[in-house]
Amino acid sequence: MVARALAEKMTVLRGHAVLVENKPGAGTTLAAAQVARAQGDGLTLYMTTSAHTISASIYKKLDYHPIDDFAPLTLIAKVPLVLVVRPGLNIRTLDDFVRHAQAHPDKMAYASPGNGTAQHLAGAMFNVAQQTKMVHVPYKGDAPAITDVLGGSVDAMFATLTGVLAHIASGKLQAVAIAHDQRVEKIPKIPTFAQAGLKNFEYSTWFGVLAPASMRNKLRERIGQDIRSAVLMPEMRQKWVDMGAEVVASEPAQFHAFMQEESRKWQAAVQISAAEID
């Protein structure tokens, strides 16, 4: 949703079509590898998420370096994760969820958009924090994961708020708690994990745009400025706020520092959770 909304505005700003190619799989590393090898001519950009800064810690082998092989253009927005449960599970509170998970070890399942994503690790960290044994079910992207939770074949998901906000509002999914430092305006009745009884459980994903590291500086600056201009258009900004996002539109240096900090944070989470992918 974020990439397509941005592409529409960028098409107008840059005077030529900006296309979105979905390339799911392997926790976003397939798409990242493709962009790392691309020419830095401005024709190939990479809309990515927090999974990009997790990959170096969780994958044994990568064909690229998540920081060094990319040119940061801008961090568009940050979005907290929210724990949602399938219809009919009859769970309303975090206490209910924990009791149910502990009563069904190795049977209760949680979905994610892929191995090595923030959603995957949030579930792994929850298992550690609450001594539960939920089974991780990875999908190729958010959409099929959310579809199976909606359909009832998977019990829960630590979902990106943007992807499930409409389903929460319609009552098709029950939100239990949000992994943020404060409640979110769009779902004010949903408590944070700290308010629900689990402290220091704050996880979010983010949306940012990278380019191949070979892109020359002047081109980076020009394209990055176009993206930031599009993001900060009033109607665009409001669109992302309405989806539960915190709009950032950072400068490249700020985005670079942010990714370095994210890499350190997720490395610690991987070590604690003992999550690993071949």
C-alpha cells in the first residue's frame, strides 16, 4: 500500500511512470539482492522494511551487505506491530491470550510475512517473555498471512498496523495489544503491551527507500528529495497517519544512522530468541 501510494505521486513529480514490482520471499532478501546488484542509474529503487536490518543477524549467508551495499534515500514512516487474533478465538485481553497459548503448547500458531521479519521475531520474543510455545508459520508477504488469520487457519499475528487496521475497525480481527510506547490514535481502545502487563515489548516495522550503493550522490539527492516531497504532501501524510503510521521523511544521513541502530537492536533480539534461518 505504501509503495503504490508513493509511486502514484512520484509518477507525477518525475514525469514518467514509476512502477511497483512485488518480489516477496526469504524475508525480503530476494528483493534486496536484486537491488544491490542493479545499476545505480535511478531506475531501480528499493522500498523495504525493518526486515532489511534484521537479515544480517538471522541469515547465515547473504549475497549483499544490508548497510554497505545500499544508498539510503529516506525513511518514510514507522509503524508499530499489533497482536491480532483470528475470529472465533474469543480472546479479548493479553491475559486471555497468554493463558490460551500456554494451554496449547506447540499447537497455537502465529503467522508472519516471512522468516526474519519483525513480525516473526516479535513472536519469537513473545515466546521467550511469556514461556509459550507458539508455532511460527511464515508466508510470502503480509497479504497471505493476514488472509489466513482472517480465515481462521492461523490463530494470531504480530501484524503491521497498516495491514490490519481496517480489519480491526470492522471487527474481523480482534486486536489484543500494540507493541508501542503509547496508544495509537486510530485504535485508542487497544492498550500497549506495557499497559496490558508485559513491559519492554515494543516492536515496529518501518518503510524506507534505498538505492544501489553505486548511485552517484547528485542523483541520490535529487530522487531522495522527490520522495520526501511526495511523502510530505498533505494528502499523502494524512493517508499514512490514517493507516496508523508515524510519518518521518528523514534525510539520508539520518536514515543511515537509523538503520545502523536498528541492526544492533535486532541483532540482540535474534540472540535472545535464538531464531536462525539457513
